[in-house]
Amino acid sequence: MTRRSAITGCGSYLPHNIVTNVELATRVDTSDEWIVRRTGIHARRIAAANEKTSDLALAAALDALDDAGLTANAIDAVIVATTTPDNTFPATAARVQAGLGMTRGFAFDVQAVCSGFVYALAIADNFIRLGQAQRVLVIGAETFSRLLDWNDRTTCVLFGDGAGAVVLEATEGKGDSSDRGILSTHLHSDGRHYDQLRTTGGAGSTGTTGFVHMEGSEVFRHAVTNLADVVDEALAANGLQPEQIDWLVPHQANQRIIDGTAKKLHMAPERVVTTIGTHANTSAASIPLALATAAKDGRLKRGQIILLDAMGGGFTWGAAVVRW
């Protein structure tokens, strides 16, 4: 028998404040038509002044635990993928752990920007496979709006705030693609492109958080290539053909990138979970938010095969194949 990690609960949280493209157009030189045509985004959620990343993460975590029918006492580890921690240290996960009332297990953060959730999922899966944890809470949470220059129309229109979470539980399988749970994960990075998607500050450089800087055309070009490659890698690792994928749940960065990946897989739009229109790019939170949306509206069915993929600053990118 092979030890696997099954997703048994999904949760989400979005701040209440909705900022539409029309509202943004009153602040910067842009328009609803321009934003939608280039990105697919219609609106984004912005955290309240008193909402921290840990608040969003905790709300999503509680929702996921409720969905799994578990209490925090059953969790062995909390992993938070975030680019916007409450403090430079300690880890935001530690604050979530305290908020859950956990006094056992361990908690830490993962930083891989928009790929963060896939990275965190892979780490949690390895803990479970090795028998070092039975249940792990994996959270993607961001208050990305606090890294934005609201006078820069090339970046401020793209991002929003939110959090999503999943509960991973150990299960037994046969060791092939018929198993329930995470079948494989695939992680990559290429630090040569560090400067093409970054912030202009940091604790170890300027002593400030800085603002998002992005070389959009280069990021887009690499995203299309890297995501295509990692999708091929993930399918090959599991002996799967594109038509065997029931759902694509991609990072919600740009509708054109999502469409490109779906086209490569010959997947109709109705087989792609897309939420970018309502909450923009929420970085590490986007995949678990999309998962929670599709799980709660009944699209995801037991036994279906789901492909997750993401790319972020670093550059980092990755994919995961999951049987629901």
C-alpha cells in the first residue's frame, strides 16, 4: 500500500470591500474595457485597514476545517503560503495556529509568491507520505493590495486580497493513478529572472516593503512556456493523457494565460475553474480560492482528476495532479 494525501476539506475567505474596474478608472488612467480585454478581471477584493493576512488565513482555515468535519485539535501542522506576512517574523502560520487554539504540532510559512500554494501543498504531501503528519492544514493567504503602487496602472489593476485553505489527510492507495489524493507534485524555479517580477524593497535591502514591479511581457512569455512544460511533466509522471483531466484549476493571474493552458490540454472552457473575474490575482490564495469555489458549488466530484498549475516571481512554477 502507498500512503497518499487526500483533500478532505476546502475553505475560503474574501474581504468584503469590492473595488470594480470602473472605480479604479477614477483613480488611474485605465478603463473597464482595457482591463477586461487584457486580463479578464472585472473586480477585486481589498482587505480592510484592520484586517491582516493572518485574519484572512484564519477565516479560510476555519471554513476548511468545518468542511472536513474536523476541529483544530486534529491538525498536526499548519503551512501558510504568503508573500505578505503580518510581520517579517514570526511566521504568519504561528499566528494562525494560535488563533485556532492549537498547542500541538508545528506551523511555518512558505514564500514562492504566486506558486506558493503549490509549493506548500507539495511540502505537506511529503510530510504525510513520510508519516510525519496525519493531517495538515495548507493555506494560501495574501493582502497583496499593500504591495501595490495605486498610481501604477500596469500593476494595481491586477491584484487583490483573499485566502483559501485545504485540509490534507493521510489515506492508503495502491500506488498508481487510480488512488485518491495527490498523485504527484512538480516544482521549479529559475532565479535568473528574479528582477522581472519583484518588489522594490525588503527587510534585508531597503528596510521597506516596496511596491510590485513587473516586466509584464516577459512574465507573460515565460508563464506560457513554463506552464506548458510543467503540465506535460505532470501528465507524463502519471501516465495520463490530456483528455483524462476532468478539471483544470489554475493560478488566476491572467485570463489569456489560463486560456492558453486550457487550449494546450484541449479542454473546453467549462472544464476550467476560473475565478479571476471576481477577485483578480490573489497570488498564493488564488488556487485554493478556486478549489473552494468549485468544491462548494458541486463541480468537483469524487474520483475526478484535477490539475493545478501556477507561476510566480522568482521565477517559480509548479503543478500538482490530484484525484478528488
